Amino acid sequence: MIYLDNSATTKPYPSVLASFQQVAEKYFANPSSIHSLGGETERLLTKAREQISQILQVHQEEVIFTSGGTEGNNLAIKGIALQHQNRGKHLITSQIEHPSVFDTCKNLEQLGFDITYLPVNQDGVISIDELKQSIRPDTILISMMHVNNELGSIQPIEEIGKIAKKHPKLFFHVDDVQGLGKVPLQLTDSGIDLCTFSGHKIHGLKGTGLMYINKRTKLFPLLHGGNQEKSYRSGTENVAGSVSLARAFRLMKENEHTKQTHLRSLHDYLRQQLEEMSHVYINTPIHSAPHIMNISVPGIKPEIIIHMLAEKDVYISTKSACSSKEMDESRVLAACGYPFDRTSSALRISLSYDNTLEELEVFVKLLQQAIHQLI
């Protein structure tokens, strides 16, 4: 099998699975229970939080465990909106956000909030000047993804953070689900108040994730009950999932330090081969994340190519996995100004540190054969 759909989800590392199973079997008690087994379980949860906080270089109490990116993005955006609506109801985001941000903002509009959706250029990047001009006295949140899940384009998060710092009553949320472990991001003293991460994008387990919430930030929780996770996320904690997430974090950060050159070389090879291929248009900008490559093959429905490759045990995707079964056109590519024949024929190849050059050589050959059969 050649798996090139890593932006949809990744294969869990064996040690991540092993850590989950071990904790689920031995430390199954409720960490809120006052008996000794509950205490041991709580200590494991605390240890996992401590390990992740050290990796992110943030305070331990700023790490909140969640079920993944969608919950984290909803908590960040709705939490700020509901908590601070008396001060303002204006939010800023971009036209190419993940559905868990874009649709959340659309739903807040129904509650009377005013959302500015910043346009992007052909590379999928916002204008800093337009961002500055969009900030108003009643702006309470900027929500921006670090790495786009379809294109791999990288937003100028550092510059946005500097702007946010100049507006102390404004909060800055970053969706770093696709950037974690591939494109470095500093949280400390960055102007970022909230940041979302997901476990299953870094070879962890589905249903695991976390949020960085700056200790000065106040949110209205989406879940009320037992006051777990600093009252931001009530409910019995997923201790086994959190421990496995800490393991996945550590392994992913190690790969980021030791295998970044390998991943970039795979990306460069792929771009070179695709540039030479007839009928193929590359949508991903040159200066992009090292793991995502988006292309269009006008005139061919993307699902046909996907199914042809799947028959050969090669797996790629189209658009975001969260929206790939919906409308034919990519909202992200349309926002970048591409014509319909490209926005409706897009394919996404997404790599992991475990992919090899030999796998890409096979993929390129099979893709070329599929296109020649269909053109």
C-alpha cells in the first residue's frame, strides 16, 4: 500500500497504540475518583499534560485536552464570541479556512455576529494590509489557520501575532492542525492566545487533540458539568487518549528535527515530476508546507482518478476529507481565483515522514497512466 492521504488522517504509530492500550487496561479509573487507582490515573494525565507543555514551551495549565481539531476550533471561536460579545461582535477570518472554522463563523452570523472573511491571493495567502484595515473597535477575535489543509499555503502568523499584540482587547486564534510537526510555530510571546491541534494528523489516535489557551484568556465553555480541564471541557477525561497524544507529540517533534530535509526532498521531487506531466496543473504555491501538494487535471472528475489509483493500492484524496463528499468545486481554490475547470478537478497528495522516494516514483507512474487512459 502507498498511502498519500496524510492530511486526511495518519496511520497511528505502534508505540502510540501500545501506550493507549496499556493505560486503558491498567489505569482505567476515573481520574476524579479519590481512591488510589483514581489518583494514579490522575497523575498519568498530569504527566501527559506536562510533557506536551514542555514540547510547546508553554505553561502546563495552558494545555487543555480535547477530542480534536473541530472541537478545538469551535471552542476557541464560540468561546471567545460568547464570552466577549458585550464588548464587540466582530470577528476576522479568511475565505479558505477549514470547515470547522468557516462554518462556525457562518453559524455565528445567525446569532448576530459580524464576520469579515479576508480574501487571499492566488497562493492562498491573506494581505497583512487588508487585515490591519479590517480591525475595528468592536473586533474581538482573529482566527487564522497556519497551514491550509488543501493547498499547503502558509499564512504569515508571526506578522499577524505582532498586529494582535497592538490590540490588547482582541484575541488571536490559530488553527495549527496541519502545521504541527511540519512547519514550526512559536506560541510563547507570539501574540497567539489560542491554538488548536489534532492527534490523528500526527500519527496519534482519532478523538484526541488539545488546545493551547493562554492563561490570560477567558472563554465561555461549550460543555458544562464536572469542571474538568479548567472548566473549559467538562466530562470524564480520556486519559489513555491523552497519554497516547503526548507520545505522538514527542515522536512528531523528533521527526520534525531529524526528517524535515527528507520530507522536503520528497515534496520537491513530486513537484518536479508533476511539472513535467501533461494535462496537470499545480495549485500549491512554491513556498508552502512540505507535506501537501494540490493539483488539477481539468476535464477529469477527481474521484475517477482516486478510484483508479485505489485499485492499485495507492491512496490520495480531493479537497478536505471533511468536505470531499459535498459539492464538486473546491471553495479554497475558488477563493484563490482559479477557474472552474481547475477548482472542480483538484486532487490532493499529502505526505508523511514515513513515505519514500520509491513510493512516489510508483505513484507518479500510475498517475500518468491513469491520466493517459482518461484524456
